[in-house]
Amino acid sequence: MSKVIIIGLDGATWDLLKPWADEGELPTFKKLMKNGVWGTLESTTPPVTGPAWTSFSTGKNPGKHGIFDFVKLENNSLRLYKSKDIRSETIHEILSKRNLRSIVIGLPLAFPPSSDFNGIMLSDFLYPSKEIFPKSEKGYIEDYRVLPDFFLTREEDLLQDMVETAKSQVKVAKELFIEENWDFYFFYFQETDSVLHCFWKDVSHNTTMAQKAKRIFYIADEFLEWILDEMDADTILFLMSDHGFADCPYKINLNSIFMKRGLLRTRIKDASEDETLGKLVETFRKQEQRTIAVPKSLFRIATHPVIRPISERIFKAIFGGAKARSSAGIDFDSSKVFVPTSESMSIYVRETERKKREEIVEEIVETLRELEYKGQRVFKEVLVKDGVYSGPFIESSPDILLTPNGFHISSALSDKVYGEFDRGGWHDLRGVFLAYGSNIITSSEELTNLKIYDIAPTILHVFGLPIPRDMDGRVLKEVFKHDSELASRPIEYTRTDEREHIKRKVSELKRSKGI
């Protein structure tokens, strides 16, 4: 039986990787592209880390797994999603039931796993402490770093800390790869996303600082070279990202529009009220200086010896030394429309009366589709949830989903609608995909019609396991050599309602024709 390796490069984009590979700066990427097959991997809509990685691990759209954002609204406040909120089986859970052993390093929202997880799992950056399952393996994480110190004020110091964090993670990844038995191996490389959030302007304009920022990608390239030297002949390697990255010169404060229309109300919040991770600890620097509320989860993190040095400096470094205190926030119970966080890229409409709700949604959609700033359309697409999601949990989803056109969607409660976006770049739908191995075709042609939902069913097919019929993804048979057993083997599905089977076949037919 083949083994499977997944290397997850958060935020990676071919817009950067391909030119660097072609120019010889990333020799292993160049080798993999030449001797494997690659293409653009479409992310979830919107391309947000939490739902995107969960869609990878379940093969399903957010309406079926229940993760729509980083945060969930409960009792007029926000809290971070957790692994227990995932309402569908993940790939490592399915493999565990089949007695296949997994190594899972840093997969967002995966930790803690269920008690019957078969393998070793390291906690991710959304979990409030550095931990490992089972705890008996804690020796692996003594020198492991979950996050760099984003609150270093000098760019050179921040970048060096990112490099050291990446190296510590790669070191542990190598140890687990060599010392443990496994069938499925997943390693999450988060720094490719962090460095682009912090240094996108430099990287995209190839400044002097960009040459230093590329060190993160050099570390990834060197790790891949090591993987190629160590992997067995029958092992299949997949590279992927949860989303891409693209220019984002402007920002739009949508909540200011909703406030002016009387659709959003504010209230004074206590400093410890929200349970968001300081907007995911606003992991990135150079934010607008403003008073903010310290979330409960940040207090939890601040007490942990590993994360404490980071959390203690978060507000001082990012918000210009402003002290955390009570501040204006969204009154979710009294508001009809809002963007909950600056990572959401979506709009929630809270109206219980169905007809009124539909009228509000229609009005907002029409308004946003017409928005322009400096002669540029603000959104490529403004979509309603029924046109994007399907499944039993769709009622919990945001009502309007946005694909920006070079605009960062801010949740700031500001009178100003538009402005310049200092970071200059943000998430894009176009992620990366690459497959390599003895059973994988070699092709210089870029693959198309690849979706993040396709990875899980493809992994199950490699292991010869039946695929749940309610998965939205398909087996990527086109990546396998035509004379291989993986290409000729029939795809097996678990039993399900015949109507779901028909819907799936129709969907696969449309996708094969690019409809």
C-alpha cells in the first residue's frame, strides 16, 4: 500500500513560486514541477484559513462540516472555532478507523483529536497552548515553536524570528518522519502565510527586504529536498495551500456602511468579553492604532509559558502602546447586518422574519455589486450562501460571501468607508497544488479544475478506501499514470441515499466539462 505525504504551504501562490522556481531560486520546487504535475487549487469561498483547511480535511464544503470562519457568534459575543465544532469526519479520523497511522503537525482546527486517533498530532496556532497527542510523546515538542514573535518592532528581527520558528518546526517534522511509523503524514508550514502578510509589498516588488523574506521559502524548498531523499519509492507526495495571495492596495470598512444605514448598532464592551484571538491575535503588524478589547482566549494564552512573551507585547507593539480597556463593539443582538472580524470576508444578516431577511440580503447584494472606488470595482463577486454552500449546517453560515477585487474587508467601526491598505496583500482564491511520485504523471501542462475539496477523496482512493458520497470533492485520477493501478482502479463510495448519488454524478459531469 502506498503512503501519502501532504505538505501544506499556507498562503502559497504560484504567482511567486513558479517564477522563483524557473529562475533556480527554488530548485526542489523546479524539480517537482518538472517531474510531477501541478496546477492551481481553488480555495473555499471566501478563502479563509479555518474553513479552507477543514474543507481539505473533510472533502466537504462548509455547509457540511460547519466551519465558516475563524469565529462563531454565541450569546452576543464571538469565540474561536474549535476542533469539536467540526461536524464531519476528517481524513485522519477516517484513516484511524481503518487502523492506518497518521502524523499530523499543526493542521488548523484539528487539535485536540478524538481519543481514538491513531498516531501523533501536534497542536496548531489556533489552539491556546503548545501540546502533543498523546502526551507521552511530549519530548518531540520541547524545542518546537508554534508561532514567531509577531511583536518585534524591527522588520529584520521579526523576519529572523520567523526563520527560527520555521526551522524549529522543520526539525520536529523531520524527527517524526524518521522515528515514527506512519501511513499518512501531514505537515503544516504556516510561515509562508505569515511572511506574505507582513512583507507582501516587499516580496511583490522585489525589494532588498524581499531577498531576506525569501529565506522562508528557501527553508521550505530545502525541507522538500530532504523529503524526496527520505521518502519510499511507492510514497505519493502532495503539495497544497489553503489559499493564495494577491495584491490588495485598498480597504473597505463595510461596517461603517451598515452603521450609516441603521443596520448595525454598537455597545460598550468589557475588556475581556470577546473570545476571539485578538482577531487571531492580529498576527500581522502595522495595524491602525486603536483601542481594542482583550479577548478571553488571549488571557488564556497569556498565562501559558510558551505563548506569554508574545501575548504580553501584542497590544503594545501592534496598537502603539494603547492599553486594553472597554471599547465600542458590535451589538450583535441588536444589529441586523455586520462583518464580525477583519478575517471573515463575509456578511451576517440577523433577521428572524424570512421575507424581511431576504429583502435585506437582496438590498445589500445589489448595493455591494455596484460599489466602486477610484474607478475600480470593489468586489469581483457578491454571492448569497445558498449559491455557494450546501448541507445541514448552512443556516449557521454567513448570508453574503464576498470575493474582493483588490480590497481588504475591514470590520473596523470607523466613519471612513475607504482607505489605503498598508499591508498591500491579502488572501486569494488561487492556491497551489502539486503531486509527485512513482505513480504520478509527469506533465508540463498546468492542471485545471482543481478544488480544495478534491484532496481528501484522492487520498482515500490512494489507500483503497471507500469515499463518503457526501464529499463534495472528486478523485483526481488525472494525476495518476495511465498504466498505474491507481488510475485503473474503480472508485469506491460508501452507501448513501440514491438522490445524493445522482446529484454527485451531475456535479462531477459539470465539473469535467468546466461548467
